[in-house]
Amino acid sequence: MKEQLARLARLYLDNVRLTVSEKLTVVFSSAVLLIILLVFGIFALAFLSGAIVQLLALVLPQWACYAICCGMFMVVILLVILLRKTLIIDPIARFVSRLVFEHDHPAKEQSEEEKK
């Protein structure tokens, strides 16, 4: 009986280890993807703002072009601040709750596979 309980405890421990490693892999891969997208997004935004300034410089003084570009960025920053719950907090909360509270329901998985 002791051997069976020890074996069961080892199996539960292995299950916890595998589950934790799976969850950490998902979190770290998502973090790396986010960092890569942020770096490329910053470069793209810099080139886009330079192109907008050059385009506006054809019809306006250069100081006005930079002021307009700065104003566009301020509006985007304001929108992100105002919509931070829907744009940032809710998706992160959904991702973490889906990751942590993932339940294996065979009936639910089967019905989802049948829909596809």
C-alpha cells in the first residue's frame, strides 16, 4: 500500500512539473514574441513618422510637420491611456486566466472538434 501511495505521489509530482514547464514555455514564448514585435514596431513607427514628415514638408514648413507628427503621437498615446483596460489589461487577464485555469473537459473538446 505504501509503495502504491508513493508511486501515486511521484506521478502527481511529475504531472505538476510537466504542467509548470508547459505553462512557463507558453509564457516565455509569448514574452519573446512581444519583445520582437515591439522592436520591429518601433523601427516601423520611426520610418513611418519620418515619411510623414517628409511628405508634409512638401507643403508646410518643417517645424509644422514635426508638430503635426508629434500631435498624432500624442493622440495615439491618449487613446491608449483611455482604452488601456480594453487594449492591455483585459487581453492579458484573458491570456493568464486561460493559461492558469485550463480545464480538460473531454465532452467540450469533442464537441469543439465536431464543429470543425
